[in-house]
Amino acid sequence: MCIRDRFKGYALFILLVILIVVSLFIGVSQLSILDIFLLNDEQKNILFSSGIPRTVSILLSGSLLALAGLIMQQMMQNKFVSPTTAGTIEWAKLGILMSLLFFPNGHILIKLLFAVALGIIGTFLFVRLINLIRVKEVIFVPLLGIMIGGIVSSFTTFVALRTNALQSIGNWLTGNFAIITSSRYEVLYLTISLLILAFIFANHFTIAGMGKDFSHNLGVSYEKIINIALFITAMLTALVVVTVGTLPFLGLIVPNIISIYRGDHLKNTLPHMFGTIFVLIADIIGRIIVYPYEINIGLTIGVFGTIIFLILLMKGRKNYANEL
């Protein structure tokens, strides 16, 4: 079994490397891998100012949202919860709109600050509502988050229309890697500290995911771990939304697929690269299918995510079938 898992890991890594190379040299600009050492100044500028930043953003954003979904599902003990279904992404977009209204020419870090603040507030509000209502139905929890997210999203769109800011916030309403340049993606490097923090607390998150009483019996502060987990997920989500926009379903379907093959122990699932591979494939398809134009990554992931999610629902797990 161990050899088989190792073989799968090597296969996924090889696939990831191939997709990275394809992503770097595909697009409108004429770049050929055969001429990698013979690039002229214009081609070098395209590669280093657009190609590499875009690919790095795909690598980071795919793994970050998958990680946020993994942690959130573990903490809420619900496989249907994610930054999308908990409304975290919608709150982050509202934060971006507020930063555009108050600081129209502000640095991207100001947008990040507003997005993180609203994302944390919205996520904590969602958790408090769940604890207040004390619902146990698996499907009701994400439905409540979707309703809250819908309200926040409608309010964001309304304010953007009233203030003529809809076009300015358009790139964040739908994910778009085409806007990534060498001066925009560096903010994603801030996630390195969050990834380290998540790995340090991985065992605590796994214990907290087993319930409040179980955590207290093992001497783990349940409330403290929940707060740390929600802070990390809100930060990761806000960073992705500020940089590339909305990537729907990514934090929902990828953690479910990973947990099917790797289990629910976060130490085993955190290093998984499936989220990155999924985003790379969706991005490459979006750039090929209407070449020389491209489809927004948010739309592509939305289509594939919906299909995969429906397949997961149809096949289902026995424990969900019993609960539903």
C-alpha cells in the first residue's frame, strides 16, 4: 500500500511538472520551449513579467484554497463546508470594494487588509450562527452559508452599481489569471508563514475536528484551535481573492477528493498537490478552447467543479447517505 501511494505521489509530481511547462509556453505570445535558451529581449520580458508570475499564482492559489477548504471542513465536521459555501469569499470581495471606495489608488496591501478583515468577520459570524442555531443536518450548514454569501454578494453588487465601481471590481468578481503580472503576485508569498502555521497546528486541527469533548479530554483548547483555524482560512481565502479573484468550488471538491484517497489526518493531506493540478488543467483548457482568446478561470473551474461535485454527490459516501 505504501509503495502504491508513493507511486501515485511520483505520478502526480510528474504530471504537475508537465502542466507547469505547458502553462509557461502556451498562450497568444509566441514562446517555444525549444528556444528556451535563445529568447530575445521581448520574449524574456513576456516570460518573466507574465508567464512565470501567472504560473506561480496558479500553483499557490490552487494549493491555498484547497488547504483553506481542508481546514474549514475539519473544524466544522462537515464535508460540504468551504470558503465558497461559508460565504468567506463574498465577504472578502466586499472588503475589496470598500478599499476601492475609500482608497481608489491604494496599494494592493490595502485591498488585502480590507479583504482579510471582512473575511475574518464574515467567517466568525457564520460559525457563531451555526453554534447559535445548533443544527446537526449536514446539508443545512452550507445552505446557511450560501444564503449569507448571496446576501453579501448582492449587497456588494448593489453598492458597486451605485458608486460606478462595478467595472473596477469586475476582475475580483470572477477569477482571472490574465491580470497577473510581476508586480501583483508577490503578495501570495505572505502565505508561507500561514502554511507553516497550519502545518504546526495540523495535529491540533485533526483533534479539534473530532469534537469539543474529545479535544478537552486530550487537553486541547477547542475554542482556541477553532479561532486559529478560522483565522488561517480567512487569510488564505482573502489572499487568493485579492490576487486572482474568485475560484468557485475549489475549496469544496478538492478537499473531498483528497480525503477520499488520503484520509482526514491533516498532516497527510496538507502537502497534497491535487488542488494545484486541478487549477492548472482548468487554466490550460480555458486558454486553448477559444484560442487566441481565453475563458476566465472562475468560469472554467465553475463548470468543471459543478460536474465533479455532482459526481461526488451521486456516488456519495455511505455516512453522508445515512445522514441525509
